[in-house]
Amino acid sequence: MNKTYPFVLQDLPYSYEALVPVLGSDTLHFHHDKHMNAYVDNLNKALEPYSDFHNLSLPQLLTKLYELPQAAQTAVRNNGGGVYNHSLYFSTLIHPNAGTTPSASLQAAIDRDFGGFDQMLTQLRQAALGRFGSGWAYVVADENGVLSICSTANQDVPDLSKFAPLMTVDVWEHAYYLDYQNRRPDYFDALMTLINWDVVSKNYEQSAFCL
Ligand code: MN3
């Protein structure tokens, strides 16, 4: 996420079969190789004419969106957000057999800010299922390490100057249609078995702002 222009599609940190049967390899191929790849390509196309911005990281671009030339703002918002959101999403998944759990410090924050792990997932589920149309639901930390749930539409990201996203749920239909058709609740419940809490914990421990 610290990379700058030209952005490169990162390989998945696991094989295309690694998340079967929760997410099939067809879903991962289309989602990563086609959908995410298009966001990377279109982000680079949008930035190509503006060399003054080629040294900015993706979080910096998304935070300074309105300092960009107006002609590039919508494309960077949509495609830069698409790269940011998918990078976070894919990086926090792993096969359920990995059996990861939150670190002591993340678990303490979950208990303090949600009243427990199940309560956190209940709030995240409400945000994911309540998002009309396409978008994302997140667990984020603020600059004091306080956790909360939020949701965005389309490929928008939370305000990265105020919140560090720790994990996210893609609720665009392309994330689940091949495996779950229109059943977003089934997808959400299954996806929660794939969350790599080791990575989420690391994101929490590194969340003191480093744009
Ligand atoms: Mn997606």
C-alpha cells in the first residue's frame, strides 16, 4: 500500500483454490484478475498525465483527492478506492483451517468498544447487509485506537486522515454471485470464517497513522 505510480496488481497471498469451498477459484480469478486488475489499469491511466502526483502513495492520493486536477478526481476516487479496498479485502482472507484469532491488544479493544467479538460481527453484519447496492463495510480504528464499524458506497473509502481500516467486506455482487447468487447474508456469514485475524491484528498494531 506504500507503492506509488505506476501501481501494479499484487498477486493474491494464497492460491486461487485456497478459500474453497467458501469462495471458489472462479470467483477469485474474476474478482482479482479481472475486476481488481481493471481498477489498477484505470487508476494508472487517470494519473498518467499528472506527473506531479506520481510520488504519492494510494492513501495519500485518496486523502488529497481534491488537490488533484479536477479532471482526474472522479477516476482516482473510483479506481484508487477500488485498488485500496480490494488490496485490504484480499489481504485479510485465509482458509478457515488456519484458525487465526485476534491478538491480545485487538481483543481488548474489541471487548472495550463493542462488548465482545460476536457483538462486533453483529454490527459489521448489519452494516454489510444494510448497504443498499454496491459498497463496503469495515472495522476501522481511530487515532486513539478506538474501533468502530462503518460502510461506504461504490468504491469509496473511509476518511483515511481519521481512520485506519483494519478489515473490510466487499458487498458488490461480483464478490459472491458465482458462489452465493443473491444471498448476501450467506456470503457474509461464510466470509467471516475466512478472516485472517493475524493480519487484522497486525493492521491494528500498525494503525497509528502512517500516510
Ligand atoms: Mn470487488
